[in-house]
Amino acid sequence: MAGLFKWSVRKSDAAPAAAPPAVSPEPALTASKVLPRFLAVVSHQPAPVLVDLGGVVGANVSFFGDRLSCRLIVEDLVALVEAHAKRPGPGGLSAAFAKQLGTLEPESVDGILCWDLFDYLDRKTGQELAARLATLLKKGGALYGFFGTTPAELTHYTRFVVQAPDAFRHRRYPATPTRRQVLMNRDLAKMFEGLTVAESVLLKTGARETLFRKS
Amino acid sequence: MWKRDEAVRPPQPASSPSPGVGPESSTTRVDLSRSSERDIVNIGKSVVIKGELSGSEDLTIEGQVEGKIELRQNVLTIGPNARIKAQVFAKTVVVQGEVHGNVTASERVEIRDSGSVDGDLSAPRVAISDGAHFRGSIDMQRQGQVAKPDMPKAGEARSTAAASPTVSVAAASGSSSAPVR
């Protein structure tokens, strides 16, 4: 009968529509002014060599491979930070970093992706790592990283997923809580002795997106 | 490639492994069961191979291989149960299991979310799924062709052949049993 008279079902009679499954929203895109410069520097090298100090991100591998036809060396120092936070090893974190990076020859790398690794390091460890990274870079090479500007208890790590030459997304995953060491501009300049700050942009997140060059 | 004078039986179905091939055997006889009309060969979970594995058809490995795998014109799939300690050369490599060793592909390397690779990758295209484990370097520099594996010197070849038997995966036509070298 309803079909004959085309009685429409009153909204109140209608069974409530099933709620769509909850979907965690895709993290917002973050624009980058510094990443394009990093890419420009590295792309000038024939067959560039990049070192990624974070965990492997498939999207980044595809992105850098397609864009740069590079050799990408993944040295997940963030994993070492987490392992050390849970159970400190003999010699400390610096020794673990030195062992992990020991296979890389000095002046063999065109670009280094630090992401926000230094936020999780104490000053001494950061200093030692920065010095080592500076030796790994070729002349003209570039180091790209993020440095927090506010003290905070860090309870997560961040994966930076490059979506475009000038944009990326953050993906967070749990971390053993650690206190962020804030590095001022002069601290960075001193820490990365041998490198010069080519560009530094303060993001809305409060992090300083920075590009270092080795002259 | 196929030595018919050797006592080689036809391949058994995957559920019943050939007699004489035990789970810990390092003999060169391998239970190769064909999964479809296409030239795809499967190496089962219980199979252990130590030596060089080469061939001219697609291959799926679910067992253990130690040594070298070479399928220059074909697709190599390393299944979720596979444990590989070898240098790998293929046209395309799909990793769903565990690999310790370098992987070289002329077209593509893909590491699925269940895959784990400790070693260097070399391919024009590399895809790594979320959740996959990887440690090493990824060489996506355009080189034209896959790097040819180092050819052993004459002296080394003889000693290698004696110490590490070679298993070949035969072409489809005219072959009904696994080759043995």
C-alpha cells in the first residue's frame, strides 16, 4: 500500500541510519618552506646519497626515489633512542649511535634527514651526534631537521610522511617519556659547527624547521 | 639441466612431501609443486636449501634458503613463512617473510607489512608497506640494468659446487621432475 500511494516514510518512523564506522582523521598537511630547498640542494648531485635517521617510511622511500633517484640509507636512530630509554646500554646512547653510523665514510653523504631526533637527546649526546653528522656530509651537502622551541615532556615520536615537495604529514606513535632539550639558535650554531644555517622557519607547531649546509 | 638418468621422481603434491626430502635435509632435491598453469613454482615450508637457487620461472618460497637466489627474468615471492639468508637477484621481488641479505631487482622490490629485510635493496622502484621492517640502504639510482651478480672465479666455482649444491628451477615445457645438479 505504501508503494501504491507512494506514502513516504516519515522521518521519525525511519530506522535510524547506522552510524558510519569511526575513522581516525588523516593528520593535517603541514606546509614546508625548507624541504623544497633541501630537495633542490640534493637534486643537483648526480646519484645523491641520503641518510634517513628515522624509521623507514614507505611513502618517503617512494618519494625520494622517484624524485631524486638516490641511494637512501636508513639508520633508525630513533629506535635506538627508544631502546636506550627503556634499557640504557653500556657506553650510552652516543656509543650506540657511533656503532650504527660507523659504516658510513666521512664526506660520503649528500643529504641527512634528521627529522626531530635532536629533541630526544641530551645536550652532550646531541653535540657528539651533530659533530659526527657534519663529518659525514660532503661539501655542499645539506642536513634537514626540526628542533622544538618549548620545553615539554615528550610522550610520542613523530613520523614525517612527505606528501609533496612542500608538504608532509605527521604520524605519531608512543615513546618512553623524555624531556625535550630546547636548543636556541646559538646552541644550534655551536652544536653543528662546520655547518651553516641556510634556512630556518618557525612552524605553527612551535618547531623550528632548519636547513644546514656544509660549505 | 634435467638429468633423466638420475633417480628423480615426479613432484608430489604439496601436502605430501617427496620421500627422501626431510625438513632438515640439505640435499638438492626439492619438492616443486606447480600451483597453476602459469610457470610458478612453490618451495614449501618444510624445505631447507643451502646453496645456489637459480631459474627461469616465477618462484614462491615458503621455506628456508641460505646462499644465493637468482631469477633474473622472473618474479620471486618470499612468503610469510620464509626465512632467507641469501643474496637475492630477480626481476621483481615481493617480501612477505624474513630476508637477511641484499636484494637486487631489475624492476621492483616490494616489502609487505609482514616482511622484514636486513640488507641492501637495489631496484628502480621500491615500495615498503607500513609495518614492514627494514634496515639497510635502498639504491634507487637509475642504472639501466640490474647489477650482475659477481661471477665466481674458476677456483672458487669448483669449491663452491662441491660445498654448496646448486638447485635449478626448470622451464615448464618438457619437464616433470626437479632437476638435480
